[in-house]
Amino acid sequence: MRILITNDDGINAPGLKILHAIATELAGDAGEVWTVAPAFEQSGVGHCISYTHPMMVAQMAERSFAAEGSPADCVLAGLHDVMQGTPPDLVLSGVNRGNNSAENTLYSGTIGGAMEAALQGLPAIALSQYYGPKNARTENPFEAAARHGVDVVRRILAHTPQETSGYRLFYNVNFPPVPAADVNGIRLATQGFREGLGFSTEPHNSPSGRRFLWIKGGDQHRPTAEGSDAQLNLQGYISVTPMRADLTAHDMMAPLAGINT
């Protein structure tokens, strides 16, 4: 198996090393793992692409490249330049430092990388490691992802139907904020929503007196609806959420039919 990996935390992020190990085991002795990741951290850029300016791509090692762009840019660079003519069988994005459950999904560059791969017609999975009191200060906060990542990906691939057209499936996987031994299992999950919680801004003045705004997140341990990603993660489960890039509110097509003339 040929696997392309990327992330949004940057080429030197510890989570990318975890993902490389996962991908290497999945690829097998006869397989290949290619890395195209951002030269610098790109957290929160979503599905952004560098449409109005070029990006530099530099080779860091054998089958390892850093791109001055977003995760979606990296996938495009991997498919159409670095691996041109020999596309991967699978694209993996992550392992993100922190959760991409609930509304975080919409902002995530990790998700953006997987989404771009799906739009290019390839199987794609985003992987993120939830942080919390039980794992954030341990020697390896990514232990749950490292131990269970291969099994999760294999299960997803084994159960994913073949698709040849339209908006392809991709997956959002979040590992719970617990040590690997405390993971309770794997659960399919809907995307949750943390009610009353969202990003905000916090002003700070620089030493020169200039005013700046920092973007500030909210409480990541607020529960979401039963059966949704963040709720299951906080209960110790690995959540697997199947997604598509289609943003249509299909449930509203019938109720809004009166708009038609």
C-alpha cells in the first residue's frame, strides 16, 4: 500500500511521527509512506488553499517534503507534483495535537487535508488526539492514537463501500483523552455541538502599546449530545465520524419546498 500523510501542526510535530509509524505498519514491508506536510503550523486553517500565491516545496528526506502552505495545499502538492503519476492508495492526516470533535471540525486543517483527498477521489482519514487531565502531561500524550491507530484505520477500510463518483466519504477519528489502556473501544459517532460555546477573542497590548487580538477557544470538556463525537471521547471511546464535503442541509429540502416557483 502507498500512503500519503500530512497534518496541520507542521512537519516537525510529534503527532506526525506517530502517524508515520501508523502508516508504516499499514503500508507493510512492500509499501511506501510519503510525507508532504506544512513547513510551519497551520492549525485552524480549515480547507484553505493557497489559490492566490505560489508555495515552495522542499525535500527534507527520502519521501518527506515540507510545503509552505495549508494541509489541503500539501495534499495537492503530494498528488500532483511529489507523487505525480503514482497516486497513493490512502491519505492520512494528523495525528492532530488536540481534538477535532464537534464544532472544531469546521476549523480544522487536519480535516481540511482529508477533505481535499476525498475531493480528489481518494480514501482519506483524519486522526486527532483529544487532550485532557489524564493524558496531557504524560510522557506520550499520543499513546491512545499510537496504540489503537492501526486497528481503527484497518476497520474503517474494511467496512468502507466502494464509491466512484460524487462527494466521496472521508472520516474524522478522535482518540479519547485517556491512556491507551483506558480506551473503552471504537464507536461510530455523529458530529457533536457544544451548546453555547465557540471561539472568541481576547485583547492584549504589545510592549509598544499596540493592541492585538488573540483567538480563544472554550471548554473542550463540555459534553455534547449522546452518541456524538465529543461525548463519546469524554467517555473513553474512539469516535469515528463518516463525512462528506456536501454542505447541503438535506433535512430542510422538503420543509423549504415552498420557496420553489
